[in-house]
Amino acid sequence: MYICPMYSSELVKGTLRTIILKLLSENTKMYGYEITQKVKELTDDEIQLTEGALYPMLHKLEAEGAVETELVNIGKRVRKYYRLTNLGNEEAKEKVSEFLRFMDTMKNVLNHKNSFEPWLS
Amino acid sequence: MYICPMYSSELVKGTLRTIILKLLSENTKMYGYEITQKVKELTDDEIQLTEGALYPMLHKLEAEGAVETELVNIGKRVRKYYRLTNLGNEEAKEKVSEFLRFMDTMKNVLNHKNSFEPWLS
DNA sequence: GATGAATGCATAAGAATATTATGTATGGAT
DNA sequence: ATCCATACATAATATTCTTATGCATTCATC
């Protein structure tokens, strides 16, 4: 988990909660490690969640009532599954919608017409 | 400057540096207050930079050599203009390009095909 | 000519969130 | 036997932001 990420970390900041909620909204239940792997897969290794950020956020979501947990024994190991509550499902919709809107807004700043930007394809 | 922003603040986090560099890359020189107003204008009031975040970031960019400053007297007030150095101009391109790439990556996570999302248009 | 809003800078205390580092343990492959 | 992947967790630290505050000028308006 200590591999250099493709993006400077500051960009990924603030999106962790949204990412988790979104993934849980389409998978009924997931466990922490599974989430990290799914994000790696979906982003072609460009976003790699760190455990030190992921687990505290999952615990926080649980404390807030956005997710519920279920412990499952896998051999001698205990796997902790998370699933969205109704509250969490509502928040997932809001967060995703808000992020997409935010991206549109940012385009107005970064794609601004009054400049020549050869790096924008 | 203490007006409730449209976006939950965590999303805007991590984009301040990119926003400043981008605006300076198309305006030759700008001062702090002008940047806040330009962002408000470009985002239709949806992103409102706070002074407590803006000024420290400008000072940091200067300390890093990404921007240079020029003090200009306006009546009895002193206005502090910032302009990009060559280094800052390079970073501006990188940051904008990186952010656009990041948005594409996030779409793969948030727009993921395996779900029904009526709120996406 | 007083008063408030806008302009314009700055910093400090605290909160939030991430990185980095570490710890523990199981399971599979070489 | 050793290494890597799986799987959880927490603590110290760093970064970055919010909130609050301070100072001062300029302009409108009452």
C-alpha cells in the first residue's frame, strides 16, 4: 500500500468518502481490502487508497450511521463487511451528484476560454 | 468572505493551488482579492475562496518560487500583485493537466456502468 | 459626518483529513 | 523457510482548510 500514487495526493483528498459511499451503493456489501482493490481496478492503478485513511473513514461512517458492519470468518481470519444504511444510501447519491456538479464548475475555471492550452488535447 | 459555500468544503480542498496557478497563467498579474472575485465570477458564486486559505497559499507559492510579487500603491492602500515565474508557469500546466486527468479517472469510479443513477442527468 | 459595506492585506487557533509508519496475523506460493 | 498478498487496526505527524480576528482605506448613503 506504500506505492507512489500517480496523482499528487492533494487532489485525491476530500474524495475518499465519496468513493467509498459510491462503491458501497453498487455492491451491497464490501470489506476494506476489497474496496482498495476495486478502486485500483477502476482507476487502472492511478488511485491507491491508503489503509491509514481508509479504515478511519470506514469507522467514522459507521459511527455516523451511514454504514453497518458484519463480521465474517474466513478460515481463521475475520473479515469485516460494510453495507450502506438507508441514511448512507441517501448520502451516497448526494455526494456523487455533488462531485459531478463540482467537476462541471471546475471546468469553468480550468478550461477557461481566454487561454491557449495545448495540453488539452 | 464568510458566506456558506455551495459545495461541501472537502471537495474544494486540494484544488486551491491549481486554481490560483491557472488564473495567474492567463492574467499576467493578479492580487489576492482579485483572485477571490474572479473565482466567484467564473463559478457563479459556487466556489468562494476564504482568505485564511488563500493568503497562506499565495505566500507558500512565493516561498517556493512559483510566483513573484510586486507592491503597488492604490491611494493610501498597498496592493500586492502576484505573477508566475517560469517555474510557476510550468507547474500551472502540470497541475491543470493533472486535474483534468484526475476528473477522467474519477468518472470511472463515480459514473460506473454497473449502477442505476437517475441523478446523472 | 457617521455608519456600514466593500476593498485589501494578514495571522492564529483549531478541525479535518491525509501520509507515513508500525503492529498483528493468516494463507498461499517458491 | 521465506516472501508476498490478504486483512485488520492505530499512532504520530503533516498538510490544508475553516473560523475568527485584526487592521486600514474607500465609497455610498442617510
